[in-house]
Amino acid sequence: PYLGQTRWIDPRSCYHRFDRYALGYEKKKEQKKHKVLRFVNDYDPRVKHRVCEFEIYSLDSNSWKVVDVDPDPDHDWTTSFVLRGFSLKGNTYWYARDKLASSRIDVADFLICFDF
């Protein structure tokens, strides 16, 4: 990915307007296996409930894999489009905040880490 190469990645399914993407890699001794993370965590008016989905695209196998995880199912959290995520040593991080408390200034943001 850092050699300026391009690749068209077909979607696994219909995507949402609030999808987020991040690059990362799986750490193996032999080589780094580069991956693309797609996630959405938003209310979808078409299905009238929260949609929280995670998928990983492997550049080695050219395929998507659904990741069945919800970081905190008891809280409805959100990430801000203003505060972009970042990658460090293969992991991806986002600042997040509880949706119910998003208008309060005394509620601390928290960090979500995704380890490929």
C-alpha cells in the first residue's frame, strides 16, 4: 500500500452514509498483512434501529470478513466526523463519546482501539 499502488475494492454489501474506513495490518513475524477496516455505528431510519457493523478487507485474500463485535453494547457511542481516527503500529484508534451525553461538557471522551 505504501508504494503508490491502487486497487479497486468492491463492497460486500450496501454501505451507509456514515461508514468509516481505516488502514491497518496484522502483525506477523514473516510480514505485515495489510487490511482495510470498515465500520458504521449509526441510527438507520430505513430499519429504525442502530446499525453497528465491522468488516475487514484483506488485501492478501481480496475478501471481506464480517467481525461480530460491539465495543460496548450497553452504551450508544458515536465517533465525530471532525475528530478523525489514526493508525499507529498497525492498530487504528478513534475518539468516541456516549451519544446520550454528547451535549454535556463534563463527560469525557474515550478511545476505541481496533487491533487487526
